[in-house]
Amino acid sequence: MAMPEALLEDLPPRWRQKPHPKQAELSMLAFSADELLADISAAGSSNFRVVWSFAFIDSLAFIEDDPESRTARITLHSVLNHPSTPLQVIAGIFKHEVLHLTVRPREIDGKLITHPPEFWEKERELIPEMSEVWFWLWISFHSAMKRDEKRERMVINAKRAREIIHFGSFFYGGGVLEFTDQVDQEMLADAQQSLL
Ligand SMILES: [Zn+2]
């Protein structure tokens, strides 16, 4: 189970009344993402209780939070729900999302910016492995990923994502590519500064 029942019951009322539009999925990951997230959110010291789930969404990942109840939920795209997805990739995404709880969006030139400069600064400091994470994501899902600068997110094309999910692990970098620091610099340049 991606999300224990007890945690679901504890979600803020607005989530209980209005269920998440996408149905949560069983995790196919080769490790416990619940434990991973528990460690990461404890280290993030934001005092938010963070839960997570997979769903077929239109971006790679996002976090929703309710400051009143200090509860947050991370949703990861279903393309990541595969035994080949490295722990480092899920950890990097979790760390990025949890960082949003301490480095908050703010207004710059009249526009609410989710990733202000201080966010990227903190990310470089606290999650130096993020470039390797993006490298793996780019290799694995570039056919389905498109950067949306304006909305500060990585859009996942639904048709391509279904192809990746249904046509099997051939498309998954994890099957052929080791998670490694042997990063191809050209690929990395493409993948860098990508947005979650
Ligand atoms: Zn983000």
C-alpha cells in the first residue's frame, strides 16, 4: 500500500470531502518509499506530516500542503511506478518536494514563483545529486517530458506516458542504465535546471 489507511483518515477535511481525482496505485517500487519519505521529511524539519502516492497526473510530481493541519501530500507520476526506478531518483524527487515546505513560493515582479532563486540555491546545497536524478529521468522519459517554464513544471505527455507504462521496461533507463555518476555532459546540459 502506498498510503496506510490510518494516514488517509488523518488527512485534512478538504481532502477527505473531495477525494483526489486520480485513484492511488499500489507501489511497484523495489524499496519502501514510505520509509524513505519518513526519513526525508524528518530531516527536512518542516514539521509537516508528509504522505505520498502515485497517480496518472499531467506533471512529473507535485506537492500539496495544508499549513493549518501541517499535512502535505506528494503525488508522483505513474511512469515512475516501476521496479527499475532507482531509490536515488525517488529520494531526489521527495527531497525536492519536501524542500518546498521550508522554501515557500513568493511573489517576484507581481507573479507568484514556486521556485524562487533561493529555492534553487538551497536545492544545490542540500540535494547535490539532483543533476544525476535529472539525468536518469531525462534518459528514461525524454520522449514524454516537456518543460513548461511558465508554470514551473515538467509536463508529462499522457499518450507517451501510457506507451512507456504499457510497452514495458525496455523504455526504463533503470533496466539498461546504472544509476551512476558517469554523467554524459551533453545530456546533462539538456536535463539541468529542469523543473519539478
Ligand atoms: Zn518544485
